[in-house]
Amino acid sequence: MTRSHLSPGGSSQAPGRLPGFPPSGGDDRPDGDVKFRNFVTLTAQEIERGAQTLSGDELAPLSHLTGVSVPRSANPDGFRFDAQGHVNDGLLYARIYCGAMNGVSCGGTAGDPIVADVVKAGRISFVGEGGEYTVKPGQMFIRDTKLSWEFSCSASFSAHVISVPRHLVAPRVSSVRVLDRAYVADAGMPEVTFLLKFIEMIDENVDHLGVSKSIRITLRDAFAALISGIMSDCWGMESDTHASMTVAAARNVIERHLDSHDLSPRMVAQHIGVSLRTLHRSFSVSGESMMTFARRRRLQQAHDELVGTETLKDISALAARWHFSDSSHFIRHFKAYYGSTPGAYLRNRRTGDS
């Protein structure tokens, strides 16, 4: 069995606190930049004999991971855990390679950081109050560890892991609701691609990171801005999708009740199971209010009825049937939409047909 930690200088030491890191329960934000590597290997025989958990020391400074276990059935040839990266004033970025393991991702002593995993190989599943997600190669999973997430990763799993202090991300997101859920983003997304290139640039210039406090602050703020931007963009896209689905469902209800006097926003909201506020907000995204859509469709139905007979019916009766308050109200809306009054519209059609 090999369980070792490599210090910033690269020397191996017995399990315990990493140089530059405080004891368990302390402030997990060292001064300057600290490079770390955690390396653990277990043989199949050791796993069989009961060496099936990883301690906090072996996972430090990945303090958002707790209760990590190594399932025997998923690691028949043994287990390896290799994490190496940097901690910079509370910001963590690392590359992880590991065998199959299960555990919990939550805030712990790190103060509920925002954590992103960019999967390079294998897959990882998360289950929590925020939903269920399976993240595959080429995808990024971002979550607020204020919520607890059970995770399970496959054998031969590798990923980039970025952990940003929550207090740096929260002020930058587009809405306070952005942090209420988790997001899966494609690694081909320009912002994610830029983030990975940014990490590569940091690796190439790692010797200069701890030299200046201003560099460390800039680095930390850049990561916070990138992560908050990706979360905000994902939230915006999901909100737009949800709004579109709400509008489509509402329009379907409206179409079925165009001739009903009871048609109203409250009735439609009850039919599709959303609040009035959500209904109105969704239609505002479409650029047309719910009742404006309903009036337009009623006007089109009245138009079709008028054209179908080619005679000017009792306008008052037509207006009442399609729930316009009176004939003048109907005529005004008809002219605004079709360019002329109902009578002039029919005369123009007859002239055009002759």
C-alpha cells in the first residue's frame, strides 16, 4: 500500500498535514501559492482486507470530498488516486486521476466553495437535492457545495477540478437564483475552452504565481469571473428553455379555450401547473403577453368566420362570440391587425377576386 503526500518542494512525507495547510478545521486558505500532489495506491488484496476508505489527510486540500470509499467490485485490479495542482488564497485547481470511488461532495471546512469538474475520461454521477446528473468526457459539472452531493465515479476516471470560494462567485452571477442549482456545460463552450486554456497557461507559469500578491488576487478573480459567467450563461439558457416550454403549453390551453368566457391568465396557469408570476414572466420573454396572444387568435378566428361567409354578419354578435367587449372594440382591433375595417376588408377582397 502506498499513501503519500508530496509537499510544495516535491518531497514525500508520511500522511498528515501538508506543508502550507492548517490542521483540520482551520482556515483552508494559505498565504501565497501552494503546489500539492496526493498519491494513494491500494492493491486488490489490500482492498479485500478492508482498506476501502480515503482519509481527509489523503484527500487534502480537496476538502469538499468526504466519506470517500473504494468499492471492491469496481476495482478488481487495485486502486489508484493521484491529485496534483495548486491552492492559491482559497482557490484550488487540480488534475485528478483515480479508480472507481464513491463519496460526498459538500462544503466541509472550505466554506461551501463553488466546484467545477471537467471530465477528461470515464464518467461521474452526482445525486442530491439539486437533481441527478451524469457527466461524461467533454462535459463540465458546476455546483454549489452548500448543497450536499453524493458522487460515484467510474474506473480510469480523470478530470480537471476547480474550487472557487463562494464569496467570490456569488456577487458576480446574474441572479441570486443561479446558485440554487447545478449545471452541465459542454467543454466546447467558448467560456469552458478558455478556462482550460487559462489553466494550461497557469501551469506553464507556475513559478511566478506566488511572487506577487497582486498576481494571486488577479488569478483568483479571473477564475471567479469565468466560473460565475459559465453558471450565469447556463442558467440563462435553461431559463429561456423553460420559458419556451411554458409558453408552448399555455398557448395549447388557450387554443382549446378560445371560445370560452373563462379564459384568463389564472385559468391557464392552473391548467399547466405554474404560478401566475411564472406565466407572465415566460410570456414576457416571448415578447407578447398571454392575453395579447389570446386576443390575436380570437381576432384570427373572427376573421376566418367573416371571410368564410363573404358577407358582413352582425358585427356585434361576431364580437360577442369571440369575447370582444363591443363592436367598436372589435372593429378597432380588426383594423389595427388587418389594415381596414371588416366591411372595407370584405369589399377589397371582392374587388380583388373580380
